[in-house]
Amino acid sequence: MERIGKMLCLTVAPEAQGTGDSERLLKKCIEQRARARRLTRYFFDNLN
């Protein structure tokens, strides 16, 4: 059985944009949550 996760929205404070910190934090959180939930796949919807 495939288990899929989807992220719908992410907001980053203007002063934190462009530093790369948000991307690193997001990646770490997603990987940890995906493992904890035993997801086989995850994707983002409309993240720019």
C-alpha cells in the first residue's frame, strides 16, 4: 500500500527569505515526518 504526504502551504517571513535557512529546515522536517509516518512518497503543491 502506498502512503502519500502532501504539503499545501508554506509561509516564510520576508527577513528570512533568500537565506536558505527555510529550505534546509523544511527539508529536514519533511524527511523526519515522512519517515515517522512511513510515507512512500511526498510532494508539494504550489510552493514557489
